[in-house]
Amino acid sequence: MGAEWQALASLWLRAEKALAKSGRTDLSFEEVRQSDIPEEWKEWMYAKTMKIDAKRPSESFGKTFTSYLRGVPFGAMEGGDTVMANIWCRPGKTGILGLLLCLYWQGEYSGAGNDWKANIRCIEGIFHAILALPEL
């Protein structure tokens, strides 16, 4: 997936480490169910929690994920408490790892293209916002 992907993965590791200091734990099944994240991402979280294999997303997932990211409050990419208000802003299998997973799915199963590149920048902004939080 190229240098952009590798740089994002490195940034994710730093953000994951910072979030580990937040004391947040994995989401419960009910919290996942009630969240507004895409259904295929929810299914992956359920599968990981139950320690079973998850099914691959549909080809239309890329559009679903792009729409979801466009709905994330812009403040989540600027830092402050806004980013922490997102249900997935936590470490572990129900946390920010899902952003990378969904981006991977988009590139692998839905075709990369301009949406994928824009989504990399969006997720990059989210990870930078996490790293900018003084309490972490």
C-alpha cells in the first residue's frame, strides 16, 4: 500500500501507545451495537471480541467508510476533547485500530483512488489530534 500507508501505521502505533494511558478499555457488545460506526466494522469488533474470524467487507464498504469519516466532527482532527468524544478513541481491538482496518479494507476490497488518499489524510489528522492531547 506504499509509503503513505507505512507512515500512517507508524503514527497509529504512537497514538495507540498514548491512548493506552487514557484508562479506556474495549467497548462492550452493547456499546458497539449502539454506536454509529459502519456495520462491517461492528461485525469485525464482535468477531475479535469472540475470538473468531471476521468476514471480509462488501465492495461497497469503501463508500460507506468515506461517508462515515466525512461525518466525524472536524474538531476531532484538531485536537482537544473532541477527538476523545468518539467511541473508537481508545486503545485495543475496539479502538483506533479499526480506522486502519477500515482503510485497509477500502484499499484492498473497494479500490483505492482519491477517497482512499483523502481518508489517509483524515485519519492522519485524527492520530495527530490524539498525540496533541496534553493529558496523554
